[in-house]
Amino acid sequence: MSVTIKEIAAAAGVSRGTVDRVLHNRKDVNPEVAQQVRELSDKMGYIPNRAGKMLAARKQQIRFGCMLPDIGNPFFDKVIEGFKRAAAELKDYGIKVDIIHLRGFNAQTHIDAIRKMAAAGYSGMCLTTLDVPEIQQEIYTITQNGIPVVSVNTDIPDSGRICYVGTDYIKAGRTAAGMLSLISKNEQKILIISGSFHIRGHNERIKGFRMGLEEHNVPYSIVNTVEAFDDNDDSYKLTRNTLLEHPEITSIFVVAGGVPGAYRAVKELDRRSIYILAFDELPEIRHAVKEGGIGFTICQEPEMQGYVGVMRLFSWLMEEGKKNANDYITQTIIKIADNM
């Protein structure tokens, strides 16, 4: 169900009349209060009453296409839940949301899917894809044709997209480094397991991690950086082989998916003194944290990413592109066994 003015007023701690004046750009409201109300209404997904009239004036049904590399990657299950929650709330407005499922990070596969979406005539798109020039160009072509694109979960800033909805990856990487500095001040020999070298968010996590280690004066060296494509089997093999070749490794920084695979290799080789730095709250990660094999995991509100991504598209269409869409950065949340 859509958010009401009454709910926004309760969240902001003001009267319904105040909220009404702010949302209709009337005067006599404290500027700070007005800003708070606007931010809350945006965050909560408020849909103006005029939306129904504007949608009724359109001759064609509005369809949004949401593309994810989710096949074989359970992290995106929560993002999909967010897409579906937004779709349910917008159903009465005649909005339809399609989810396009991809496997992996092959650039041509993503390009083919984006072209197919463009040909399908979607009114807007949410995309989780690679930040490489050829894909940037595909998205730019779409946006120049008047179709809004929101980058969800990982950004593609040089593409003409209207906004980014997702986590601050540099902050997440720095957070992982800060946690490691609390665990140990000894020199760290680190294996980095990335998802894809062409996903902006994965690269930013690594950048933030190294920044954080230096800020906390943690002596370290990177033994190897490998690409596991968010696949547990690849992560397992790469971790096992690297640990056998480099027994000096003290920490494993798993940038994205593949945590269960790395954890399995560490257990099999009886290297449980190794610190595994993980992200997200998948069931296997929860189990590893609760049994003590992983000390903590850093989460990023994936359900909210999907929800806000679709709502940003809807708001953009209702404003007819006259209002800039702001980025929405989800929280960086540290989870340990006690707060899961």
C-alpha cells in the first residue's frame, strides 16, 4: 500500500497540514522542517495524488524492466523482493515490473540483454551491470532516447543514468579494514577474492579496504587478487590452491559472492586462524558467523535497493524528468552472531 501524508507526518513529528504544505510547495514552513519532510517522503516512496491523473492520460501501460546477474547468486533474492514490493504498491497505477535474469558478468551477455530490453519498449530500467565503456555507451543511447535508467547495487556513473541506488562500497571496504584492525595489529598477508574486475562496486570495496588498512596503520601485503565471479565452486578452488601455494596468508577479503566456498577451503585445510572478511547475510554466511568461523559480515540493505530503484523510476516519470533524481545510499551494517 502507498505511503500516506499521515504516515509521513508521524515519521517527521509534524502535523498533516505541514506535510501537505511542503508537498504542495506552499510557504510558511520552516526550511529545515520542509527539507526533512521532502527527504522522508522521498525515502518512504510517497506517490502524489496527481500520479493517477497523469498515468490515466497515458495511452500505454507503463512497464519497468529490472536486469540482474542473479542466476546462481542468491544475494539478489532480496533485491528481487524489493522490486516486487514496489511493483505491488504501484499495481493500482497500472505499473508492471519485469525482472530479467542473467548469469555472470560476461559483457556481451549484458549488452545483448540491454539491447533486447530497449527493443521491448520499457518505460524505464533498473540495471545491475558492468562498468565498462561498451555498456556505458549502450545505456547512454537508451537515456538519450528519453528512457530513464537507474543503476541498482553497483553504479555506472558515466552512462547518463538518472541516479544510483545502492551501498557506498568504499565505506564498506574501509569498514572491513577497520574491523580487521580491531581484531589484530599484526602484519597481514591477504588474499583478495573479487567477484568481477569489471564491477565498479567490487573495485571500490578493494580500494576502500586498502585505504582503511593504511588509515589504521595495519601493516599488510596483498599476496594475490583473484576473480571468482561470485561463484562458490570457483571461490573454493581459488582459495584452496592459493592457500596451498602461500601458507603465509593470514586474511581473506571476499569482496562479493563466494564466501561459503572460501570458508569451505579454509576448514578443509584446517586454517581456521585465518580471518575471513565477508559481506551480506546469506544463510551460509549466517551459519559461519554463528559457529565462529567468520567473526562478522557487513550488510547493505539489498531489499531496499530494489524497492527504491523502482520508485525512483516512477517518481522520474511523474515529474516528467523535471526534477533531478538523487542517489540513495543504503546503510552499511555490521552483523555479528549476537545481532543476527
